[in-house]
Amino acid sequence: MNTQEPFAPWENPAEIPLIQFKNVTKKFGDFTAIDGLNLDIYAREFFALLGPSGCGKTTLMRLLAGFETPTSGQITLGGTDLAPIPPNKRAVNMMFQSYALFPHLSVADNIAFGLKRSGVGRDALQARVDEMLKLVQLGKFANRKPHQISGGQRQRVALARSLAKAPKLLLLDEPLGALDKKLRQETQFELMDIQESTGTTFVIVTHDQEEAMTVASRVAIMNHGKLEQIDTPDGIYETPNSAYVADFIGEVNLIQGRATAPHHLDWAEGEIPLNTPEQSPMDQGREYQLAIRPEKINVTAQPPEKADNLVQGQVLDIAYLGNLSTYHVKLKGGQIIKAQSANSRRLSRRRFTWEDQVYLSWAASAGVVLDK
Amino acid sequence: MRRLSWFNVTSLTLGFAFLYIPMIILVIYSFNESKLVTVWSGFSAKWYGELFQNEAFMRAAWVTIKVAFFSSTFATVLGTMAAYVIVRGGRFYGRTLFSGFIYAPLVMPEVITGLSLLLLFISIGLDRGVLTIVLAHTTFSMCYVSVVVSSRLASFDRALEEAALDLGCTPFDAFRLVTLPIIAPAVIAGWLLAFTLSLDDLVIASFTAGPSATTLPIKIFSSVRLGVSPEINALSTLMIAIVTFGVLSTSIYSKRAIARQQKEEQEAEQ
């Protein structure tokens, strides 16, 4: 395989998925946690399930681990139906949100636990444990008990323990939730390195969108037991397929309007209709939403010479984030548009302040047309 | 520490006096030289010597210890299993009824438990002896074990068991290798509690004991009816010592071990 070629097995129709969800539904009493879900996950993918709490992402993971069985539908791993296989017989391992390290066993014994169950010989076992300890850089702590190491180290023990049996599929349930931000970011890159070097398929559940965008090859956005969109991180961000997804990931301006022409959206009285992207023609007379990311909107004091879309307003609020500033600009009609610009200059020389009159402009291609 | 008011001091003193003066008198008189129980004539430990010469008492003591050991062991196994089913079994059909049945003997009058067991043993033709006392004691002390163990299981992180299954354990292995070592302090505390309860019991034992096997409480009770002897005082003092030791060590051990384990578990979760 040419290493320059991007990793995208989902674009190759000949590729056989490692995991297939076929119309899977899971109900708990009256509550439907997973609702007729279809999903393909390919070998060596780092797949992220992202969604608000209660959206069914943890249930989806527990179905894969075998702690829950689907009410209807089928889940296959490498072509075999998983339903009759109990959790202890599946080539799937899980890293738990609470880590679930065995408090009565040392770090090394925790890592060796799964290997011992599968009847690995003494020498092979020791070698594998050493290898895992080295992978997560915990060699010095092999004989410590879980309560004698830090949170970040426990997280790595949990990862090593779940990788020790070289599973086909590793499930990670909010693996970095308990770590502070700095450590979390470092660990995200460690996770990606480990995923690449071991060649294991990872499925990660998280509610942290940045985490999902950072680590994953593809992200699935879940809501109410259904998948809203499955795409690469940039695909999700740049071409959301619904207002829900656009709003869930990052910040967005959602402008309601009615199409007056295939590429014109009439959105407010007294404003010129907006130019919308070439590639998504609209039906005349229908209502649409236009999603525009704040960083795609330019803020200027004077109207630019050439702009597809131009509106005027007054700076209402400035959210200073250090590297970026988000301007909340109030238009004549009262609508508020968020625009973001990089703070390439020092604060004292910043261009705009509260109540300044500004022009907002953006290219027709910057927006995404969504059904209302 | 807060200073106690005079009212609290008085009520505390009265309370303790009420509870412990009878026992203190018994302990003091066990060291009485005189054969007459109520007349003090000087310090002596001779009744303890006499006691150890008394074969009937020694035989009863041996039976008591055997019964306590076996019944508390069986009760621990059964009680732990019951606790596991109640806490882990989910909402199976009849769960409330089952847990109610397990805890009912805690409040059942001992006379009724004893009588019903006696009737059972007679009807199935089981000769009364060590075996029947063991069975009877197992029956009532397993509830106590199950209460102690289930409170520990309730605070146990379920993910630990799931992790064991996930790593290739059968459900039984997960229990043996993960659950049991972690709840061990509660199981041991339950065993010690059952042991102490069995040592103490008079009512149920007197229903289920036969001529071939008499426990110490029964022996003491029947000798006292013929008059209190200094030997009985000595024996009772020893029993107080053993039971005190048992109860104290159980509570100290379980408190410490359970607190330590929960701390470790919480720390491991963070």
C-alpha cells in the first residue's frame, strides 16, 4: 500500500467492513436506546461516536462488548454474528470509563489478567506484559497497586490491559474523561500513536467534540439512538447534513430564509438576498437554513471591494479567546451574527471595539444549505 | 471532641451501669475463693482450674466450637450467594419476595424458628445431635451474613466484573478472581458474626440439640437450675471474654478493611 494515499477504506466499495450493524434496535422497557441503526466500521479505523449524554452511544459500545444484546437486528464482527457469543469469548476488549482496574492486583497483574485467562505460556505472558508496560511507559510501576499511581498512569494501565490480548477491536468508553485538559491532549496523541503502531481498530465514545475531531478517522454524530451523520472530521465540520450536526460541532450561524432563486436566499426584510453555494441549488419558494461558520465571515471597517455577501452591523459583544476573538454583530433587523477572526496583532492594537460599525462579508461557497 | 454536658454524662453512666454491672459482678465472683457464690472470701483462680477438670463442660464447649465453626462456614457460603443474587441478579421474577424471605428470620422470634426446625427434623426423621444444631444455626445466621455482604456488594463497582468478563473470564471466574477478593473483608466479617451468634445461642440450640450433643449455653442453663456454682461464673467469664473479643475484632477488622478497600477502589476509579 502506498503510504501517501489517505486512509479511507469507507470510500472503497470492495472493502469489507470489520463491524456491521444491520438495522439494530435496543430497547430498555419502553425506552429505545438504539433505533434501527445501520453502521459499517472498517479494520484499522479510529472511529468516534459523539453525541450528548443519553443519545445511545454507550449502549452501542456495550452491544459490541457483549454486555447488552440487541432487541432486534444483527451485529457482525469479521462476518460472524456476535449475538450468541458471550463477552468473554469475543475478540473485543474494552477500556472502561472508570478504568475498572482490579484494586487487589498490581499493575503488571492487571495487564496479565486477560492473558492468563487465555492460557498463554509463562514466558510469552511475561514478554507480552513487558511489551505492554513499555508501550505505555509504565515499566517502573509494574509492582504498584492501582491506588499507588496517578490518574494518568491508571488510564495508561487500563489501556495496556485492554490491548494486551491484541483484540481485533478495542472499545474506549470516555477514556480521557477523568484527565485534566493538558494531560488529555497529550494522551490523545499517545492514543493515536498506539492505534497506528498496533493496527487495532478503535471505537471511542466521547462527548468531547474536540477529542473526537482530533483522534478519529471518522466521526459518527448520534442523537436519540440514531446516527445523524457519519463522516471524516473535516467532512462533519465543513459539510454538516443537518442543522443539528452543524450546531453540535463547533459554532455556527444558522440563517433561516426562503429561496427566491436557485442560489438566492431571502432572509430578512431590507436585506439583499444571500448568495448560496453553486453546488447546492435550492427549490424556489421553499424554506432553508444557511449554516455559516463564524471564522468564514470577515469583519472589516470598510466594505470590501468585492464580496458575494455583505451585511452591516454594530459590534455587540467580543469574546476574547486568546488566539481568536469572536465578534457578536447585531444587524439592523436585530439578527445577531457571529464572526471570528485570528488575533494576529496584540490586544492593544485590535481593530474593533464595542459599538463599532462593521461590515461582515463572506463568500457564497462559505455557507452550507440545509433543509429546514 | 465535644465536651459532654452533666446530663449526658449522667445518662451515659446510668446506661453503661445498667448494661455492665451485672457482668462485672459475675466476673468478680468468678475469682471468689468461697464455694458460696454470694459470699466473698478472697481472691482465687481455682474455679477456673476446676472448670477445666469438668469433663461435661469441656465436652459441651467442644461441641459448641464445632457447631459454631461449621454453621458459620455454611452460613457464609449460603449468605454470600444469597447476597450476590439479590444485589446482582437484576430484577428477576420474585426478587422482592426472595429478599424478604432472606431477611425474615432476622425478626422471627427464636422460639418459632427453633420449634419449626424441631418439627422439620422430627418429620424427616433426623436424629438430633451436632448435625441438627449446625443446620439450625446455619439457617438463622446466614441472614446476618447476607446483610453484611450485600451492603458491601451494593457499593461495588459493577464495571470491575464487566472488565473481568471482557478479559475472558467466565462469570464464575469473574466472581472467584475479582469479586470475592474484593468483598473478602465483608465475607470474613460475616463469618465472625455468624460464629459469635452460634456461640451465644441458647433457644434454637435447645430445640435442636439431642441427648448426644449439648452446647455450652444449654449446659450452663441446665446447671444453673440446680444452683449457681462458682464454676459457672468462671465459665461465663470466659465466654464473655471470647464473645467480646470476637465482636470487637469483627467490627474493627471489617471497618478498617472495608474502608481501606473502598478507598482504594475509589482512588482506582479516579
